[in-house]
Amino acid sequence: PNVQKGDVANLKSLRWEKNRHNLPGELRTFIFDDFIHPLDSVNVVAKADLQDVYITHQFDGQQLARLDVQWQHGDTLLHASMNRHFGITNERVQAC
């Protein structure tokens, strides 16, 4: 699919993962400094209003360690993920 050009007619799923090595953090910093990138990157394609989302999270003590947001736009499954308990720092995008 030609996702970068906004062509999602045949896109069945889009998953964007951003990972950091052992870096749990304060909620606001975690979301606005890191998680916003995968979320915006997935949603810019769908331009969804995010009313029917499924959100999961994990804390390490008082610090956020992982956040996942999933939703469906038409026939397309969308998933944005930020994991700061990962073994390495990397980013992965899966589209099919």
C-alpha cells in the first residue's frame, strides 16, 4: 500500500511501535515526548476521531512503562505502541 501518500483503501492493518531500553517515565513526558509520535503517525493515515479506542498500559511503580492504543477505522485495524521496558531502543512499522 501507498500509506505515505494517504492511500489506505487496501490497508488491512497498520501497527507502529516505538521502544526504549529501560526508561519508564512520568505520565505527561511519556505521552507528549514519546508516545505522541506513533499515535500521530498511525492516525494521520486514518484521520479518526478516536472515540472507540482500546487502551492498555503498564506501570513500573509510579512511572508509565508501556502504553498501547488500538482502534478500527472502516476495515483497517490501527495500533500505536510505546514500550519503555524494551530490551533495545528502536521503532517498527508494520503495514499489510
